[in-house]
Amino acid sequence: MKTSELSSVIPCAPVFDGWAPRDIRGGYTSDLLSDVMSKAKDGFVLITIQAHKNTVAVASMLGLAAVILCNDRPVPEDMVEAARAEGIPLFSTSETQFEVSGRLWAALRGDAP
């Protein structure tokens, strides 16, 4: 699955355009960036409510495929600028982390509608 397909399986929208599609190998849900740094893997999508530029820094350092911000969290401009500079796809959704995690898991298993 590619990051360009996320909006077809999760009701989310890209925060900005112009990023290159990336392969998605898995997902990780956490709001504690030290936890993300120790457990998330290259190619994973981070599902979180941590809307700040440090989230993008961690995503870039780990080679994450994308970041999905849940619960309609406002996305600060410095986070958008950091994601754009690093080429990290950034998505926003009104859904909870639980819902997004379930949808991504199903899609990666081939069970998405």
C-alpha cells in the first residue's frame, strides 16, 4: 500500500500537497515520542495526536511513511513547514486513533472495503 492510497481507506485528508508517495509497511500508534523512537519502524505510519514539529523530526529520523493526526487536532504551521521540508506526508482526520489504527490494519491485511 502507498501513502497516496490512505485517503481511500481512512477518512483523512493530506495537510499539504507535493509529497512523493511512499510504501507503507505497517503502523504505530502512540503519543509518546520516545516510545515511537524505540518501537516504530521504517515505512510505518505514525498515528498520533502530537501536533508539533518534533513529531515530524522523529518521523524523518525513523524513515516513517507518513503521520496521521487524529481527533481533528489543529496542525500548527511550523509542523506543516517541517513536514514539507522533510517530504513527510501529513494527514488529518476527525477519527480517533483507535478507529484509524483499525482501518489501517484492515487495509494492510487486504480487508479494507
